[in-house]
Amino acid sequence: MQILNFSRLFVPPALAATALIAPFHGAQATAKFSVVYAFCQQSQTNCADGSTPEGGLLADQSGNLYGTTYYGGANDYGTVFEVAADRAETVLYSFCPEAQDKEPCNDGALPSASLIESGGNLYGTTASGGEKNRGTVFEISSGGTETVLYSFCSQEHCSDGARPLAGLVMDSEGNLYGTTYEGGNANCPKGCGTVFELASGGAESVLYPFCSETKCADGAHPTAPLELSSGSLYGTTEQGGAANRGTVFEISSGNAETVLYSFCGRKSCADGAEPTAGIVMDTSGDLYGTTSRGGNPNCPAGCGTVFELAASGSESVLYAFCPKGTCPDGAEPGTGELLIAGNGNTLYGTTDAGGKDGFGTAFMLSGGTETVLHSFNNEDGEPSAGLIAVNGDLYGTTFGSFYQNEFGVVFKLGTADGRSR
């Protein structure tokens, strides 16, 4: 299995994406949508090929795509899959192969995040399974062998973390970094989450347990992966902060945590609230991300925003979704971080809701102008993860449309107008 080293630690996203997605800088209202692969096809008994991909994709130099599905596989506990450039799908690993109506799945279960690659091996997390059924960090070798690198909740009261919902980042020495949604401090009923390091030798350490400050002013419950830059880790928490509506944080090389911004600091949360996606950094050190709530008040809790957090610490809303009541521009961005091009001049992402049919959108934001590249419908499914760029086209996943008894797709957005399936 030949896999591209796609880790953002080695290829700055602002530089890589600029070259890859320049064809989208036109003014077209839509991009050509096509289904690369539809999961749980009739020829696949009991969704043996996977079902419900919630994470994003990884691409190699040949255009092959890699990802995870939350369900499906041999025992319906999720898969790691490859979709080749010719659109043939292969399950590289089915979780819980020993399952016989019993838990836990010691090898992990229910992966919801994207993968990273190093040295031909794939690395990821599962939200469940492991020795205590609270999630794992795993490796899939180039030969398809799965190894659990760490099972969470191995320490009393899950002080080491529990339920990792996001993917990983790796440094140049092979150490892995990530977040857990639960565990850590016991100030929340199940713990408020952690930032952890898994050393290349296998030792796990909590770099920071959230809710270490009164009323979780330091943040709580991270759902997104980290960004690593100059020895510091950057990320978001869905809750906590000054208004308990989420934060952007930094963990320094000395493991000190700094809240760079607490959301809902303006009237009606006009600055955004509850970020569930991670952030990306441009070459100037400015951060970009989305919030799932806040912004325009046309949704009950706000319809979400795209924001910039300057290196100076000032936050600005680049776009607030749903300026009109029907939300044709999209609403409620999900867990997928933005794809950045032109040093922040152009951003690409997805929303979970809104659009023409209410099933979400793929969008481009350039110069403050938002363009809907595609409105998803009940045949396409709903996107949750972000987009990647491969040879000038955009690729992503939807987690399915139960209205049509569909279970998710891998899709492509090309540069020509129109739509095909």
C-alpha cells in the first residue's frame, strides 16, 4: 500500500492547498458533483464494505483515498477503507473481528475521525472499544495488521482520557498528539477531556486536562484534532471558556494552556459559539475555523460562523451563515476543519445543514464572499467532515441519508458546472 505522507506537520496547508485548488477560484455557483463510492451497496451483505463515514479523507500520490466508517464491516463496528483511483473499494480492516454479540472490542470500535500516515502506516482513533471500552489509538500497517497503541481509561477514573472523537497529528520524531472528549479531571461527570501525547515508544501522557480552572474557564470537551506549529499545539473546545460556549486554546511546549479566545463574548453570540471543528493556521500565524452555533440569529441558537483569530489575539467573523431565513448558503458547520488556500484568502468547508434541500453544503469563502459549491440532498447524504484537494478537485464524505436507505458516500467536486452520479 503506497500512501502519501499527508501530515500537516510536514506540508503547510496554506501552501499545499494553494496549488491544488486554484481551479476553484472562479465565480461559478456550483461544482460538478459525483459519487466516487457509495457504501453498503446491495452486493455487500450487511454493509461489509462499511457504513456511515463520519471522518474525512486522506490521499496518496496516486489519488487513492483512505478513511474510516463508523459502522459496517465484518461485525458492524466500523472499518478502515481504501477507495482506489478507479473507484474500487477495499476494506483494509474491520474492527472487532472477535465480536460475537459481546463487548468490549479490544481492538477498538466505532472510528469517527480521519486518518494520518507515516512510513506507510495509517494511524487513527476509535471512539469506543479497547480494554475499558473507552476508545483507542491504533495503527494499521502497510500489510493490513492492526495494532492498538493505547487503550484509554487505563488509569483510575479515566484520568488518562476517554472517548477520542478526533484524529491525530504526529511530530517529526513520531510522537502522536490528540484530544479526548471525556476523562482527565473529574470536575465534569465523566471528565471534561484532555490533550494527550502518545510517545513513539508507546507511553501515554496527559499534556493538559480540561476544566482545571473554576467553571471550566480553560475550556471543556474538545471534539476536534490539533494543529501543531513551532512546538505548540492549537485546538478548540466545544464547551467551557468565559461564557461556556467554547474556546480556542494553545498548549505550549511546556504544557501550559492558554485560552486564546472564548466564544460568545458579544451580544447574541455574534462572534460564534460551540466550535466542533479544529483550526488551521496560515503562514502568518493567523488561525481559521468554524463554529457550529452563533453568528446570525436566524437559527434558534445561531447558524454558525467562519472566523479568523489573528496572531494578535483579535477575533473576526469572516462569514455568518444563514443571513436569510431559509439558509440557502448553509448552516451549522460540523466537525470538519477548513481547507485553506492563498494564505487565508480562500477557504473551503462544509456545513451539516442548510443549502437548497436542507442537507448541508460544500462552500468556498473568498474575500468575504461565500459561494455554495454544492447543496446536498437526501440522495447525497449529509457532510460532517471537511474537504481535501487532490489534483485540482475536492473530495469528501457524507454520513448517509436514511431517507433513501443510503449509508454514506465518498464524493468528488470537480471544476465544471453540473452534477452526475
